[in-house]
Amino acid sequence: MRVLLCPDKFAGTLSAPDVVAAVTDGWRQVAPDDDLVARPLADGGPGFVEVLAGAVDGRRVPVPTVDPLGRAVPGEILLTTDGTAYLESAQACGLHLLDPAERDPKATTSYGLGLLVGAAVEHGARRVVIGLGGSVTNDAGAGMLAALGAAPLDVAGHALPYGGAALTTAESLAGPPRLRDVDLVAATDVDNPLVGLHGASNVYGPQKGASRSDVLLLDAALERFATVLERELPSCPTGLATLPGGGAAGGLGAAVLALGGRCESGIALVTRLIGLDAAFDAADLVITGEGSFDHQSLRGKVVAGVAGAARDRGLPCVVLAGRVTAGRREAAAAGVTEAYSLVEHFGDVETAMARPADGLRALGTRLAGQWSR
């Protein structure tokens, strides 16, 4: 039996490689001779660099940075031999970096991501690919720009405080960003625009601690900042506020576009780099998964990409998740054969969160009994 294991992370508990290891341990208890192929995945969010580090010819360089409140945190960039640097916004802007009581998208900043981008430039990268996802910021990349020398200013020429709320008074930028003409790419599977009903503030702001009044304030602030970016940056495309992908990671997608960069599908990029297509072609069964398998999972995330690829090849695809709330018919149409949840396995959320590896090992054993020849 040839089994392809290609899950995403289980956010807050296990990395994608950890998920693979747990399922593999369980499977081998029943069918030790089966061929298990590990291809852990990421779509641009947390784990993006870790997943790519095992697939590309490069080196991981530690880079000190700061979290969304300005506190020191470790970061890293992945430098490849072809002059590309891979980094992820979640290392400096991630939701996991702040306690729930600290989350306030009016004040959190993407400055730390700018430090990572700047380090990639200083190391000689000609192309910088930024994985976007899992952010707790909503400042349209204003903090990132500040770290690169293009801080937003008010009408008096004073630098604005960090955070999305201050952008209501944005008038100009302190200067051109120090990027040395690098090619910027945002790796994301979110196509939301920067502003509006489907924009960064309305859709993702509440997940980051924004109240309804905060959402309205932030949406107006980002719209104003988009106008400033169009006026101040020659590389900025017109209509920035409504371009697809601009709302990714609290508006970081818009900042990349304003700097002359582009958005690419994160899962497509990762799939290409790790050689997932060839692994699909050789598989008999595909196992994927993520922390929460819900309606959003089937709209551009890792599970949707994997299930669709399996369906197109006539392969069965099993989803393992902490929690499963996606509709059966919708999941089946997307290519999902079966879905199993840790909450159902253990009987309660608390145990599922506390013992995810144990649960995945048990499910791996169960699947081997059902599927192995």
C-alpha cells in the first residue's frame, strides 16, 4: 500500500511534520511494510518555512525580530542557492504570539515582518517570497513599510503610532522603501480585497479581537492608507483597495502589491517545490488534515487543494482534523472520502487539544486496519 501523507499544521498544537509523524507511528503498528510518503504542507501561514526547508536547497538563517507588540522574538529566513529568500509573516505577526487579552488589531504592528524582509535583502536575496497567514495584525503592512524606511506620516510630517487605527490620519510616507529592486511575492490562498464587506477588517478583524466599531474604524483607516500608497509609491497599482489578495494577513497582501510585488497561491507554490504531483501519481491513498475542517477549508486551503488533486486522479482522500464541521455532501464534492475528528475520538475538546499526537496515532492505526492491503 502506497500512502501519501500531506497534512497542514494543527494550529496551536502540532506542526505539519509532527502530524505526519504521529499518523505514521499509528499506521506502522498495523502495517509496517506499507510505503508511507511524507509531504507535510503549508499554504503560507505558520509552518511555511519549516515545510519548504525540507524540500529546497538552502539554509535557514536566524533573524531576531519583534512580535506585534514590539517584544523580541526569534525569526528566520530560508535562503536558497538560486537567490530566493522564503519567510513567513506569522513569525512576527502571528496570532499565536499574543495572549487573547493582548489582541487588538487597532494597535498591533507588522514591523517585525519588515525586519525579516530587510534581513533577506541584506543577505543578497533577489527574490523574497513571504508566506501570508495566521496574522494578528490589521495595519495593511504599515509597520512592515516603517521597518523598510517608508513609515506612514501625518499631515505635519510626524510618524504615526503603530497599528491600523492610526492610519486614519495617514498623509504620506517618510521615504522610498529600502528594497534594492528585489522581486516580492506574497504566498497566500486568500483572495479577499483590502477593504469592504469582504475585506481584511470585516472578515478577519473579529478573529483578531476587533469589535464591530473597531471593524468600521479599521476599514476606513485601510482605505485611506491605500490612497496614500497609490499616491506615494510609483510601483503601486491603481485600485489597490479592491485588488484580490490585498486583504491577506490584515492587508499585508496590499503592501506587497503596492511595492510592485504579486500574489501567488501558497499551496500551489509549496506543491510545486516539494514535488507533490509526482507523489500523487504514485499513491494508492491520500491522507491530509488540519486543526479545524470546516466550510473555509474547502475554499482554497490545503485540504481543498489536496482533496481536489486526489479526486482528479481517482484516489481516495481521508481527512484527519481536530474538529470536523464541514458538510458531508460539500466535502464529498470536493474530493473527501472520509473525515475523522479528534474531538469525536476523545469525546471532548479539552482532551483533543491536550493529546493531539496520541489521537492521531490512534486514528493512524484505525486507518491502517481499514485501508491497508
